[in-house]
Amino acid sequence: MIQTYSDERAETPQRAHPRPGAPQVRGWCPGALRPMASGDGLVLRVRPRLGRIAGEQLIGIASAAQWFGDGEIHLTNRANLQIRGVAEADHGALLAMLGRLGLVDLDERAERRRNIIVTPFPDEAGETERIAAAMTAALADLPPLPAKFGFAVDTGAVRRLAQTSADIRIERAADGGIILRADGAPKGQRVRTDAAAGAAVELARWFLAAGGVAAGRGRMAALVRRIGPPVGRDHAEPRRRRKLPRPDRSRTAISSASRSARRRRRRCRRWAASAMSASRPGECSRWRRASPRRRSKASCSRPILFCR
């Protein structure tokens, strides 16, 4: 059975009678306390606090995946660590191991609400850590929200989480200030660092009051497309996402031997078709015409399709 965790597909209306073998959309993401059953066992997701994980915790998760799962750790698009193939009888022992590492919440309700994505490159002044910690502490004041409703703290020097799924975003403005923006809205409201978490809770309440939830599901971007963004004062645009600069290959020092090797590889690609009609398998026409002395200097001991 194939499980689909995509946020976009989770909001797609489903057929009353799905086709046999078609992906099943659950509409919620698994956690450690609330795993999801799949064809190879239970699927668990660990949510590191504030988007950070220590070396000892990572080693412990690797050991847990080796002992109780399929031996692999999957990194999700929400910065969670996923373990698959867990037997139902081993779920309790796995939770005890994760609890000793400090990776399990007190209850399922707290785990479900702690859906905060933090930029991996925070600012040097420490505003990102303070906002993320205040947002984690304000989770108790949040109203019941859809399972996939999430928050993003993207207040680093460069905007990194623009393509990451989130409903309420705390970002850096173009002038360096902090703004609170509803996903799908072009601008956000200016807020202070110490008031960003409280303003995010108020925006979540507006989402519910405006009718953003239907049948237990709903996303902020869909509500903004339907009725528009919330009205506020002193709106500002977020800082634009920067693209990584391409390396300047013209200034890269390349030896003449490397240039010659590249030219030989390009020429050998042209003779790939002639190798299929060679007298012996694996030989190309260039290899057959080469002298024994040149063959002895080749990088391999046997004829190959592409000369190196």
C-alpha cells in the first residue's frame, strides 16, 4: 500500500470509491505518538525541537531505526525524521528509547500542535531562536487547527523557506524588520520580536473565524485566495529569496592535462555508436586503432566503451 504525505494532494477531493491500488490520502501526518500504518509496518515521524538536533540524539535515532525499523532514516519536507517498518509490538519500546533522548512530547495533542519549521541558517543576533522558543511556548494557546496547519520562522539573513509548506510565516522584511505573513498573501504585518508569537496565535484565530476549516481540513493559502488576506496596519513585503551564485568557471584553474582529458571524453562519446559494431564486446574503434604503448597507459586494464 502506498501512502501519500504531500500537502497538495491532501487537500484534493477524493473519490467516493478509490481505484484499487491508488494512493490513499489520510489528510494528516504521522508522529511518534500517533504513527501511521502502511504496508511495511508503522511509520513514525520525530519532530526535533526548534528544528535542531544534537549529535547524541541523531545517533540514538539511527540506532532506533536499526533495531526497530527498516534501518533507514528519511528526512521529510517539514524537517522531520521518519522511521518506517516498525512492528506494532515494538512501538512502546521505540517510544521509550525516543523519550530518553528528549524527542517525544507529553501527549499526542502537544505533538500534533508542534508543527513549526525553523530556518537552518538563523541570524547572528539570535532573533530566530527567541521567536521559535516563544512560538513553541505559545502552542498551548492555539485553538484546534487542521492536522497539516504549520508555522515557519524564516528570519535569517537570507530567505530560505519560501518553497516550504507553511500557513503562517514569520519572516524578515526587505528593510530588515520582522513581519507576520499569511501564506498566499503578498505582504505581511510588521511585528516586534517579542510580540511575533502572540500575533501568530491571533492570525490562527482569524483563520478559524473566517471559515478556513471545512470537514477538519483547510490551508491558509486557500482561504486567502477565496476571501483575501487579513486587513492590518503597516504592511511590508518580505525579503526576496536569493538564488545561489553560480561559480565563475572562467577563473577556475584547470591544468592542460584536465583539458585534454575532457576533450578525449567528448570525442569518445561520438564513437559510442561504432562500439556497438566492434569485433569484440566492449571495444570501440578508438581502442582498436590505439597503439600497444597507448593502451598500456590507459587508466584501466581492459577495453571500455569510453576511453578515459
